[in-house]
Amino acid sequence: MTETRMRRRGAALALLATACAGVLMIPQPAHARAASYTAMSGNPCAAVPSAAPGKAFMHMILHPGARFQLPPQSAQQKARAQRAADRQRARDWADLCRYRAANEALHHHARVVFMGDSITDFWQDADPAFFTHGIVDRGISGQTSAQMLVRFWPDVIALHPKVVQILAGTNDIAGNTGPTTARHYEDDIRAMVTLAQANHIHVILGSLPPAVRFWWAPKYHPAAEIRRLNRWLRAYATRHRLRFVDYYAHLVGRGGRFRRSLSNDGVHPNRNGFKVMSALARRALEAPWPHSRVQSAQR
């Protein structure tokens, strides 16, 4: 290569680098430029507010016999709520901040982790005595299987448990993070199981609880899809020698509905429903695991 061509090539590369820098670098205040050049942060959760449900809502969900009725919202209130949800999704799509401090306080050690959505999230309020002696709850209300997969490492693997229960799917059917397919859901379950087994963690798959309507997504009729996903979960667990807990069979009433005595809103268990689930989960944890020295994860 001649000297002239080398100079031209060097000038072209310099021009390209300048153009890329102009596209990729986001302008920052002068006082911040010396401190940070990326969005990587040592404390990304400092400005993320808690989105825990209020006491009145939890009472409607958990207290047996309570009337479940959401307060009416104006168009402005709905718009504000949607903007808040959009901001949360942009800041922390998988809600990695929710359990960050709690995970650090555990010193990365738990015996059993319950991974899931609101069914699991509300479980710790309904039956706090169950989540003792190394059993920890890592459910987050509203989450889909894709979001759980993103946080599976910090909220499960990094805690080094002996057992994980995965209970996911209700919000996939409801489309909480957008349209999806049964195959995408199945792939998310496969990925979480693969991660767990690669790290010598026993897996329990929980069946989806029954529902014929979602109050936050009333246009859907989920009963048939819930049954289909539960059949797939049972078959998958059998093929891969996983433990399967059939919560659905003990919670379902006529026509695929949640039994009224066990749920106030037709989707989430109340305290009576969670008592049924705790008994089933305890039985699954106490049973010996084949080809393992771990005789009881509940002890």
C-alpha cells in the first residue's frame, strides 16, 4: 500500500470514528462527563421506586370472603398509571431491583427459592410462616416467564439453593409484556430449568392456577390455554424427571373457574387458597429426591 493510500485510509477511519462517536455518545452535563460515560452503574436501583400493592388491595385479594372490586379510574388516572408503568419498564424491565437488597442480605444463600409472578409474590403475605428456615419468595406481580428468565440468575442461581419452584404462565396468557406464543413460553421454562440443573438445583414445576377471566385483561378467555400449558408442564416434568405440583387440580371448580371459597378475584388464591398451596408445596419439598443426598429441602 502506497503512502498516499495509507494516509487516505487513515483519514477515512478517523472520519468514521468521529461519526460513530457522534451517533453513539449521548450528551451529558459538563459536571458528569468526567464521572461516567455509560449507563453502567454501581447502584442502578437508587432511583427506582417500590411498586408494592397497597394494603386495601391486598385485603381484597387475601381476606377470605372479601369483595373484590377495583375503584373506578378516570381516563387521566389510567393514562398516569400507564405512563408510570412505561417508565418502570424502561428503567428496569425485569424488575431486577426488587430483590437486590434482600439477595445481598442473604449473603447469597437460600435452601429453596420460589420463583414466580403475583401468585408467588402474594404467597409470602398470605402465609409468612411458610417462608422461613431458608425458604425465600422471589415472586413479582405482573411478570411473564421472559422477565423471570432475565432475573433467574440474581434471584435464584446466585443464592445457591438446593431447590427452585418455578410457577409462571398466567401473565404470558394475559399478554402483560405483549403478544407471545406457547413456544416462547415453553422455551423460557426450558431455559430456566437448564440453568437450574446446570447449577445442581432441583426443580419443581408448579401448574398454573385456574381462571376463566383476567380482570386486567378482560378480553381474553384463558381457561383452555391454562389447561393446555398445564398438560405441557406435566409432560415436560415427566420427561426430564422434574417434580410437578398440580395446584390447578386442588383449586379448580366448575367450568375451569377458581373455587369461590379459595379466591376472591377468580385469579389469585386468598388465604384459604394459599393454605392449600402451602400444603402441596410442603409435601413436594419433603419427598426424597431420587439419586440425591438431599432427603428433604424443607428441613
